[in-house]
Amino acid sequence: MERSKKFSLRFDWPYHFVTLPLALAVFTASIVNLVRVWDEDGAALPAWILTGISLCLIFAATRIRVYATKTQDRIVRVEEGFRYYRLTGREIDRRLSMAQVIALRNAGDKEFPSLCSRAAEENWDAKRIRSAIKEFRPDTMRI
């Protein structure tokens, strides 16, 4: 596979390399603190509260990322549905899954409608769709 067609994950460095590691570090430290307080028969309520808050921080950080990804998926579906309509005058096949539509976004306009049809008819997975793309359009916006 040529380099321009290579599928790669993109990272949002403030989230992936700052927020999430710090949240995990705070959670780990709160667990260590809870165990230490528990062993010393100290006041465990503040330690439990700190552990609960840090656990909420982990859940919030991961849910926020999931919501952003789902929003990106919805936008890609709308964009590709509109592109299909613009190119063919018809609605995109509803049998296409979200993963298929996300993979199809990398196809050039000339091959996009035919790849959509084949992917829906033959139920191609994302990897198969990407390998069939000849005119690759990179998506530099999706994180």
C-alpha cells in the first residue's frame, strides 16, 4: 500500500498525552492514598471522596472523547450522504454502516458512487473498502 493510502490514527495531544495521563495519575494516587489511610485506621472519608472524584474525572474524560467521536461520525455521515446525492441525485444506500461510510470518505468523487454500491451489495468491511480505493482523498481533519 502506498504511503498516501496508509490509514493512520491521529492524536489530540492535549487529551491523549496530558489530560488522560494526568487523570489516570490522580486516580492511581487516590487509590494509593485510600489504601494507606485504610491500613493506618485513619479518617477514610476524605480518601473515599478523593477516590470517587478522581473516578468521576476518568469517566468524564473518556465520555467527553466518546461524544466528540460520535459527533465526528455523524458529520462524516451527513457530508458523505450529501456528496453521494450531489454526484448521483440519489440518497446513499442505508445498508452502509458507519464504519463503511467512514472508509468511503477517502474515495475520490469519480469512484465514490460505484464503491458505495459495491460496499453495500457485497458488505465490504472498512479494510476492503480502503484497499479498493484508487483515488485516495486523505482526511486531515478527523481526530
